[in-house]
Amino acid sequence: MTLFRPCIDLHNGRVKQIVGGSLTDDGQGLRTNFETDRPAREFAEMYQRDGLKGGHVIQLGPGNRDAAIGALEAFPGGLQLGGGITPENADEYLAHGASHVIVTSYLFPGAQFSQENLDKMVDAVGKERLVIDLSCRRHGDSWVVAMNRWQTPTDMAISHTVLERLSAYCDEFLVHAADVEGRCRGIDEDLVAHLGAWGKIPVTYAGGATSLDDLRLVDKISGGKVDLTIGSALDIFGGRTARYVECAAFNDQPRR
């Protein structure tokens, strides 16, 4: 059964919603849909109150540690933490209450997948507390994992073979569709169907969702095997087409 998974995206210590792929090292061209002075912990407290476990906190660049830790401590065991995760710093975030750590760039030094680095991550935190982020960009008929704030394509395409192999090392996958992230123009239905057709461990998809109807759509086309994060479209992030209270209530609705 598809679930609504909440998020907290952090940039320079503030909760923001950013158009996918617009965040570069020099900050030129950054497009922001939303930002607020409300601390990240307030969003975490809201998610805890509404029983929304399994959401993710993503640090988009440096300067986010304190805000991230504030959110994790406000909802112990309820949120995953990603952004700049390595074997050396993962334990700190787990100690502050993260249920899992999310890793991407560390697994792709020089944009090339490293089994050695994946083994180090598993040794550091354990398979059961690791989420592998396979956020990607479309490349022809496939999707290529992108790192470095979705700017740099790697050597890995998201095939069912890859999902099968990597699932032996993690508890979940997180997949942002960077081409549609933050644009509120609809999900990448082909990618959701591709993920759902495999669907052997939990997978959360993010990117382009606009309304409660997208939760129903993801449930249908993934066979209930893919969860959905809605960001910029949510009213709590300044959006106009998705009400947070309705999305939170979706998880309690009987289906099939």
C-alpha cells in the first residue's frame, strides 16, 4: 500500500523547497519555490503528532547540521537523514535520533560506483539503518543516478538488476526524479511504474507530485509498492494544490 512520506529540505540552515537541478556550487541559477523562518524541528514535531514516520530530512549543501539535528531530536526514530553522509559522520546523526541515514555521493567517487565504499557504509551503520538514494535524471529510455545535488550523472542506470543487487545492502531506496523535482507538473509515471514492477523492499519516490490524486495514482501504477513524497505542492510549503492534512489522512484510508 502506497504511503505519504513527508520531507524537510534544508539549505543554508533554512527549510526550503528548491527546483530540482537548479542548486549548483556557485549558487547561480538557484530557483526556490518556498522558504521559511520556521525551524525544521517544528515540521518534525508536526509529522510526529500526525504519526508520519519514514520521512526524510535532506541537507542541501553545508550549514545545515544544527537544523537537521533539531529535526531529528524532535521526532526520534521517525525521520531519515541524508546529505553529505559518510561512514565517519553517520553515527552522529543516528545518535541524535535518525532512524536511517541516506547515502548517495559517497557511493560514487568520481561519479563511478564503488562497492568498496558501499561495504564501508554497511559496516558503519548496518544494512537495516541504511537507505540508498538513487535520485536520477532521465536518459533516453532509462534513468541515470545523479549526484552532487543532481548535477553530475554517474555510471549507474536504475535497472531491476541494479535494484536487486543493491537491495542486499540497504533497508530502503529513495528516488528523486530530478527532472521534475519542485516543478509541480506531475510525477514521472514511467519511473514509478518501473520501480513498482520490481518493488521488493520499500521505495520512496519524490518529484513533481501536485495533489492527493498523485498519491492515488502512485498506488495504482506501482501496485502499492512505491511510497510518495509531496513537497512544493503542499500548503505547508506554500503550495496551493495539495493539503497536508488530506495527505496525512491518506495513510489511514482503507484500500484494496
